[in-house]
Amino acid sequence: MNDTIFDAIPKTLEAIERDTRNSGFTMPSERKTGSLLRTLASAKPGGRFLELGTGTGLSTAWLLSGMDRSSELDSVENDSGPLEIARRHLDGDRRVRFHLCDGTYFIREAEAGCYDLIFADAWPGKYNLLDETLSLLSTGGFYVIDDMLPQPNWPEGHADKADHLLEVLDEYKQLNVTRMAWATGIVVCSKTD
């Protein structure tokens, strides 16, 4: 089995990847992560999705490719530079709403239990405000994080933060947690009743 072969990629993906490289953005999501996000999004027809950390829109494109026509995606980014790339390629899709704001603010203002999938690819929602973020998840919803295997861009001491986050997730009684030493290190959790 070759896990780098994808049955289909989002039609905007290669253009976003090119613009991401040209911009010098150093934290792009990879195709394996995106493929998993597409699969999980397709399991929630009519779903509401939250992406914390739009970046240049690579994962956004994958999420949209798995969503049906009645699904909605809120994508939050605090840096207008990368977000401009995402908007350039994806703003025409009425299912996505881009929010240029701090993820902390967005999490605190969002309605509890309203999201069927949360992809937390930023500090808010992953290393900060974890309880508040998980409260936004509906029963049966997925909470997904990546970059849990050591990354070359991790600052000193970040490995301890990642290890601690994994321990904390295992303590949540309402989460089924699966750790995958695949791609950049992905954790998929589902919220139980």
C-alpha cells in the first residue's frame, strides 16, 4: 500500500501549494492530513465544521472537498498574509466563511455543541483553551490535531508541550482518542454522550 497516492485532490490544491511555496509560508499542512480531513468531513453530511488556523487554505481545500452542499465551514486565521492566499482561491465557495481574528476570541464567542468536526491547527484550540474548544464539539463530532510528531520548526521545549497535550486528551472521559504516528502525527478524537 502506498499512502502517498490520493484518489483525487481538490481542484484548487496545486495552485494553493504553489502560492504557499512562493509566499515563504513555512507551516503548510500536508496532503496526508488533508486526505484524512476530507474523509472525516464526508462522514458528516449537512455538518458544521471549524478550522482553527487557516494558514494558506491547504486544509481548507481538503475539508471543502469532503463536505456536501449543505455543510458549512468557519475557518479562523489571525495573519492576513496567508489568509489572503486562501481567500484568493476559495472565497468563491459559499460554504466557507473566513474569519480574520484571534482564535481565542472566536472560541470564546462560538456556540457550545455546534460543530461536527474541529481541526485545531493553531495554538488556540490545541494548546490554549482546550476545554472551551471541546465544548464546541457536538456528540459524535471529531476533534483533529496534527504536528504531534517532532517537527523541524518546533521551538525549544515544544516536545514537552505536545506530550502533555496527549496526556490531557487521554484524561477526557467524553473522548475516544486515537493517536496515529502517520503524516506529521495526527490525533483523532470523537466526542461521546
